[in-house]
Amino acid sequence: MKLVLNRFWADEDSTIGTIFCCSDLECFSLEDEFREVKVPGETRIPSGEYIIKLRTDGGMHEKYSKKFTWHEGMLELQGVPNFTYIYIHIGNDDDDTSGCLLVGTSVTGGVDINCKLTNSTGAYERLYKKVLVAMQSNAVRGRDEQVTIKIIDSCGKR
């Protein structure tokens, strides 16, 4: 399975994008802003293509496992240059990202108003379950195919 994140809007605090799954619009995304020099927890993920794997240790996994009976591990982007523990997770604005990728069903705000995601939990559950099914299907069939996300900057480096 290949996910595509197309970033289309950015300001001094956040970056907004759309995530496509198998060419279908799945949800919106929100990340921190672009920075030439990384500031931990305050910089968006570099564009590129990354493998997504389940991470089953750590505090976020424990928290999500208690909240969601279907949760089997955090969706973690692998091999992000100069970043560690980069997850796709629930949140509403740039204060919730910690350098990670948030998902939601719609976006509010814009020029002179901080952007926020709505229905982050619903979007996360829907995306998570699709990714999990793809991972499990590949494992059952003995495939080497991995779930990936390709991040494209249509908004430039603003």
C-alpha cells in the first residue's frame, strides 16, 4: 500500500496537506512548519518516501492501546533524516504535533487564523485500520511489500 501526502498550504506555524490512499482522498494532515534547521518537536517532516511500521513500545502505544481496542502499535515513519519516533497520530493543531503527522477529516482556519483539524480520532481510526489490513495481508501472504508514505511539497518551502 502506498499513501501520498500532498502538502498544499503552509504558514509560519503549520503545514496542511491531503493524504491519499490508493488514489482516493483519505483525510487531511497537519504538521509543524518548514525550517531550514530542525528544531526538535517544531519542524515538519522532510519530503520524501518513508516506510511505515508498527511501533509497539513507548508511552504513546500504551496510551492508544488503552483508548482503542483495535490498536496494535503506533504508525511510525522509518528512516526520516534527523528525526526519531515520527508517528501518524491524533491531534488538532500545531501544538499537538511534536514533529509528527496529525490527521483529520477537515481543516478550519487559514490566513491570520491558526489552522486546526477536525474529527482527528475518526480520521485516524479509518486510516489506521486500512494500513493495518494492508500490513496483515502482506504478512499472511508472505509478501515483502511494505506500506509507504510519499510526502510531496506542493506548497514549497514556506
